[in-house]
Amino acid sequence: MEQYIIFSLNNQRYAIDISRIDRIIDYNQPKKIPETFDYVLGVIKYDDKILPIIDLLKKLYGINVTINTKSKVIVTTWKDRMLGFLVEDIEGIQRFDSNQIEENHEQYEISKKYIEGFIKLEEDIIIILDTQQLFDYNQEKDLLDLEDKLEDSIDKEEE
């Protein structure tokens, strides 16, 4: 059985493999960063490091997430760093049998590399996201550069 965090965005259910998740935290208003992609909401301090917060709804659908009391940030490991994904609501952790999971094959013609597969339920289909594949080259470079610049500025402040 495989374990996933299930969450919702835009009336669709998504899953991320629990092994990629560090923690789920409450949403706190991040510090805005100029000249970044519009889905980068800003950064917060997390375990004495800088954590970029990504509006996952904006990244996937181009729509700003509506922040409410159910909004959470899923902190994941990404490219040997931490990244926070803002989601509308966390449903919880669930286990699924391998026969319920279907990998994303080329035969489906779903070109989005970040769709790892699907969880088939009687009443629904849950999309499994591969957070490692969520960004294209330029977006990835921008995020990595942003983190490096912010980490350097924090190190200088502490000296």
C-alpha cells in the first residue's frame, strides 16, 4: 500500500507521495519578493531557513487561491531544498492499493510531466502530482536563484 497526502484545489482532488513531504503548516502571510513569477507568493522563515511559498492553484490553473481558515502549506523536498505549496484544504493521509494507482503513460497523451499518475476510486479520480517536475527550466532556475540570493542575504545579516 502506498501513502499519500490528499488535498483539494479548484474542486479537484490531488495527491502527493507522503515520502516527499516534510510537514504541513498553517498559512502565514509571506514576505513578497519582487521580480518573481506570479505564483510565488513570497517567502517565510521555516526551520531557520527561507521557504518560498508557491500558490499551487495559480501555478496549475492561473487562478489565485482563496485563502481561508482551511488553507495549508505543504512543505516538500524539492531539488535538495524545501518548498511550500499553498493549497485550499487538506483532506488527510490515505493509503491506496497498487491496483488503485495508474501511472501516467504516454498512451494517454497527457503531456504534463508533473502528473505522475491517477488514483482510481469508485466515485472519483485523484491526480498524483510529482512536485519535482512542476516547473520548467526557467521557472526552476528562477526559484533556485531566489533561494540562493535570500540565503546569502540572511547569512550577511547574521555576521
